[in-house]
Amino acid sequence: MLHGHERAITKIKYNREGDLLFSASKDKQPNVWYALNGERLGTFNGHNGSVWCIDVNWDTTRLLSGSGDNTLRVWDCQTGKEIGQLSTNSSVRACGFSYSSNLAVFSTDKALGHQCEMFIMDVRNVDSTLSQEDAISRISVNGPRISAILWGALDETIITGHEDGEIKLWDTGKKMSSVKGHKSQINDMQCNKDGTMFVTASKDHTAKLFDSESLMLLKTYKTERPVNSATISPIFDHVVLGGGQDAMDVTTTSARQGKFDSRFFHLVFEEEFARLKGHFGPINSLAFHPNGRSYSTGGEDGYMRINNFDQSYFDFHFEY
């Protein structure tokens, strides 16, 4: 169990090798941890508001973070120093590096008289002079704000999840297709290992599996509470869901009633086969280790938990 944040965790992310775990929270300081033993290696100091999103590039040299202080920042992973900063008109809600790490995409909230916007930036030579005018593409998103964002296959497309439950596929700034994936806000989207599918987590008490190219709905995983995050195992046909009762209602219920455990579903059969307790508040973010032998959770309680699977998990076979 890791405790380095004073407020709720908003996002956790492993690097590609899985030796480092990055975390963001509402306390304005992203952290980096050694995933093997949970040692905190350092913090990235500079934000003045809640950090809503983080992403680490392919070779773990740079970290991207978006915050409620109306900035997107790029950090050096080794030194923890800020490489570049971009000021925006409103909070940066979602962000992500492309697979090549040459580009970054991020979205800003609909607020203060400004529309929700999506930006694509070249971040290879980023420095302190970065501005919105440097964007390769700047797309005004009419309608509900973007709450989650992913790069599609070969960095050719971008997939966005929205506050009204809609999922949109973009190519070079043009909307190619959209589906009404959920009845309520999409809180999280994560790809599988090869990027052919992605899972969405929503306030409408479901998580859903979609095809990355066609946005075709493949599977639905149903629960009786809001789902804040969902992640796909890189080695098994398993999906883990995390969430729980809305944070504002948590103080009035016990952990048992709030249902703050991680829930394991079979990817294909949509059946739940395990639950894991731990947090005493809603789970806000989930991430599988790249080797599939453990997974981590970040909660509203400000704690992160690294859960290593025992041998019985690997010996388990689903009864067809």
C-alpha cells in the first residue's frame, strides 16, 4: 500500500517496462514510484491545481500532465524537472502521448465561456515557449466535454469518450464516426495490449468493450454502482473494474455498503469471477502491470495498492 498523496488519486499509469508507476492526484503533485517495492522515487513539482491526467512516453523519458490550473506540462522523467509548459483557456481533462512519442493529444474543458477543445501538439522539441498557436491541430468539440482520450492504431486516429456517454473516432481533425456507448459520463478508457480493442468505464454502472477501428460494441460488463476505471489483462481474457458509490456520499456508508472492491470479469463471457477488497473509498483508477502478474489501484482515499497475484490466479481455468 502506497501513501504519498494528501488527496484523492485521479490517475495511475505504468511505464512500458513496468518498473515505474506514475500517479496523479488532486493535491497538485504527480509522483513516481518503484513498482517492485513501492518506494517513492520523486515528485514533479509545479502544478497549482488538481492534476487530472498523466501519461508516460514509450521510452520513459518524458511525462505529460494536465491540470485544473489551466496548464499542460511536459517533464523529464529522470530529473523530475519541467521541460515545457502550455497555458490553456480551461482545465486540461485528458491527455496522452502517441505511440511514437512525437505527438501529444489533450483536451480542455468547456468552461469560462470557452468550448471544449482538443489539441494535437508536436512535443519533440518542447520548451518553455510552447503555446496553443503551436498546435498541429486544434479542434473545437461542440457539445459535452471530453472526459477520456486514446490514440488509435498506428497513431492514425484518436478516440474520445464524452460526458454524455458518446464515443467519437477522429482522423486528422475530422470526426469519422461516433456511437452512443453509455447512458452517462465515460470516466476512463484503456486499450488492450495490441490496441485492437478498448474498454470504457462509465457512471451508468457498466463497462463496455469496443473495437478500436469500427467502434463496434463487443461486450458489456454490468455492476450495480458507478464504474470509475477498467483495465484489460495483457496475458489473460480478464477485465478488472473499479469504482463505487459517488465520492460525495461515501462518508455516510461503510466500505461494505459502498462496494469499493475490484471486480474481475471474463473478457468474453462477461461473467464476474472474483472480487478484491482494500480501499475505504471509491477506486478512481486501475492499471495492469505490463507483465500481467499484478495490478494497481488508486482510490479516493489517497492510497494506491499494488496487488500481486498468487499462483492460484494463474492456475485458475474458467469453466466453459
